[in-house]
Amino acid sequence: MTPIRRIENLALTCITIFAGLLWIFPLYWAFNTSIRSENRVVSDEAGLIPDEFNLSSYIDALFNTSLMDWYINSIGTSVIITFIVLLTGMMCAYALSQMQFPGRKALYLVVLASFMVPAQALVVPQFVLMNDLDLINRWGGIILPQLVVPVVIIVYKQFFDAVPKEMKEAVVLDGGGDYTLLFKVYLPLNWGITTALGIITFIMSWNAFLWPFLVITTEDMMTIPVGITQVNDAFGVAYARIMSVALLAAAPVVIAYLIFQKRVTEAVMISSGVKG
Amino acid sequence: MSMIRNNRRHKLVAYSLILPFVAIFALVFAYPVIEVIRLSFTDAPLIGSGDWVGLDNYKRLLSDRLFYTSLKNNGYFVLLTVVPTTVIALLIALAVNRLSGRMQALALVLFFTPYVLPVSVVTQIWAWMLDFQFGILQPVLEFFTGKPVPVFKNPFWVMPAVAVVTIWWTNGFNVLLFIAGLRNIPEELYEAAKLDGATSRQLFFRVTWPLLWPVTALVLTLQLILQLKIFDQVYLLSEGGPFNSSYVLLLMVYREAFQLNNGGYAAAISLVLFLIIVVVSVLQFQILRIGGRDK
């Protein structure tokens, strides 16, 4: 590499990282605000550099709001949604990919078509249904309508289609049925994609706003994204506390993302079909 | 005989595998699809039955000024977000893709992290950034307009501001798609082009851009669909105001169904939104496909 190219590269790296830091600035500013006292936040001396380490607004957020309830609701519902979506998705995809039965083509077409229907257009009848099932203000009401994720089936099917037939034969010769094949061969061969789909589904349900917002009206049953919107009303104008709550609400997904960075990146690429 | 029995067993196993998904799908998806259509021809309240009113809801919609306002705002929001976010994401992806190792990982984290935040966290952070009295971005606005601006309470600023927030929040996703697309372009193509003496401008317009076109088309289509469904950010930042200047179709569905108790009318609006999304995205996809063929 010539010295000029090297300097050019260094400059590009610096510019990109600087742009990235600028991009993430709102999060930094939220953090900086959250560790100040309310008085300092609105004073003229509140500069860009952290000058105070005041955790009182965090303590306030943790103990004077229902944040703990919201965490439990969010974790509980997201885990259940992710588990059911993956399990039902892989079962259905396996049948579509490896078995012959009347209605197979039709089912696959329905799955593909449902991709086009925006879930938001169904909130009215879904709400009526949840009311009929007596699931308003319950986990079941949050969970049920979020269980249809067609992309999981489409991606699983693609990956199952690509499994070499020889892998199947050994198990079939041993007298293994299709359930054995799915859970002992196809699933273990595709752990990577299962993790990826799991991450995407989890993030989606953790961050879901509109549906939980409609189906939950009591504060103790809210999920994190819905719950924290209540805090404004409760605190009035209290920026440090509002930012503390927002950051506490964001922390689990952000930390999970930072730990599983590579997996998340891959998951987004695979589930959008750009990377096979 | 045993072949037939085996065959039947095979089918039963297959049906048992698809049953859980099909049952859930039928209950919370297929049935609501039929219901939303049926409801749109009735005057039903949110909870409870109504009478068949034929096309009344649709006629009412056509004479509802709020409907046209919402339609216009949905379109305006699409203009403000879809192409800008695609361009910004492409630029960022090109820059990030040139980095290597740790620096690339770091840059990706910086640009992608907003995407994993819940929407209400995003809106609260930006409401604070743009706060009329104490917002850190107010001096920037003041520089351009000469005075502080209550962005989410100003009919001119509200939609562009919501668009900025939305782009900041969702852009990381598009960056990732573009990076995946860039990685799919074989290195040999660049080397061959370089050997032929191509300039870096030519490399971009003759190699990168045409080969990246399928991803660009995908990003544009996904963004269009996503941004037509705008609700969360508008609801949380401005509640459709001021003077309905950020009122959108999904907000109308919400108001009619959950605040004014007009289930049937809300169903009709949902259905119209659904049809708009289908038509627009099919049209766009076709246009983009043709655009790709010319290259």
C-alpha cells in the first residue's frame, strides 16, 4: 500500500467512526442526562461532558414505577412468543419441505400471501377476538396475535430444502420417523438459523408497541415499551428520571445485542433473504 | 396394503406437524382477515354486533376530510423517509464496508444500536433532544430559523422531525442489508475492473451499483411498506397534531375504533390502508424490477 493510500484509509476510518459517534450521540446524551440531578439537567452549566454521577433518578425509576412488573411481562411474553413461533414454524416448515400431503402447495401459498397482510390492519377484529376469549389485560392477549410470523417458516423451509438427502436415509433405515428426523437431524443441523430467527423474533416481540398498547390497559400488565410511556405522566417534567427509565427499558436488548452482535447481524441479513 | 397404510400414516404425521401453526394462523390471522372485511360493511361498535350497512362506511370515508388529510400525510411521510433513508444507509454501508476488523465491528455497533431500541425509548430520547426549552438541538434549530422551535407542536416541523427520528431509529437495518449485498459482490470483479484501469467512480457505477440493485430494490420496497404503516412515532411524539398535521391512516383507525367506538368504520379504514399497501408495493416492486433490467 502506498503511503498516500494509507493516509486516505486512515482518514476514511476516522470520518466513519466520527459519523458513527455522532449517530449514537442521542443515546450518549440520554445517558449523560440520566446521571445528573434534575436541577443540573435544566441549568446552563449542563455541558456535553459528564460532570456528575448521580444515580438517584435510577433508584427512583426502579422503585417508584412499575418497571419491574413491565420487565417481567416483557421477558415472559417475548420468551413464550419466541419459543412457540420457532417450534410451530419449524414443524410446519419441515412438513412443507420434506413431506407430501394434499394441501401442501396451498398452505405454502397462504404462508407467502400472509406476508403481504400488515398485522396493523387486523387490530380491530383481533381486539374483538381477544375480548371474546377474555384475554384483554392478560399475557395470552399480548402473545396470541404475535404468534404468526410467516418469515420464520419461509426461512426454515429454505434451509430444510438444502439439507442433503443422505442425512435422512440413515435415520429412516434405523426406523426413525419424521419427528425423529426433525428434532434429531434437521434441527441440530440448523442451530445457526434457529438462533438467528430466535433473535429476530425476540427483538420484534420485545419492541412491539401497537398491539400490547391496545390490548393492555392496566399498568401492572404492561410491557416495557408501553409502560414507560406512562412515566411522563407520573413524573411530570423530570428529564433525568425519564431518561433513566428509558435507558433501563432499553438496557436488556442493547446488552443482548452487544453480546450477540455477530449473530444479530447475521440474523437480520438471513431473515431478509439478502444472505442465504 | 402396507403401502396404503404407510401412506396414510405419512399424511397423518404431516398434518400433525402443520396443525399447531395452522390452528394459530386460522384463529388470529385468517379469521380476523375475514372479520375485518365483514365488519367494514357494518355499523358495529368496537365490542358488540352491528347492522349491515352496505357501502356506507366507504361512502363516509370518501367524504371524510380527515381521511384525505391522513392520506396526504402518509404520502408526505413516505417522501420524507423512504428515499432519504435508502441513500443514507447506502452511504454508511459503503463507508463501513471499507473498514476492517475491529473498526468495522465498532462502526456497525454505532450505526445499528438504535434499531434494537423500543420505539417509546426512541421517542422519549428525541423528545428530550428537541425539547423546546432545554433540548440540546434547539441551538442548531435556532441557528437556522433564528428562534427556538417547538418541533412537535409546529405544523411545518412536525413531519420532518418525525421522519428524522424514524430514520435514526430504523436506518441500521438498511445498512446491514446493504453491507450483506456488498459482501455478496465477488472481489474478482473489482480486481478485473481495476486491471482494465477503471477509476473508483467507474467501479461504483459500473460494478457496485448494478450488482447492488436487487438489494436497493428490496430496501426501497420494505421501507415503503414500513413507512406507510407509521403509527407509533406519530402517536407518541405528536398524537397526530398540531391541527392534524401529522394525522395518519393508522391513527385514524385507532381513534375511530378505540376512542370513538366505531368498529365498522375503523375496519373500513384498515382495509383501505391494506389495499394501498398491497397496490403500492406491488407497483413499486414491478417498477424497480424493470429499472433493474435496464442496467
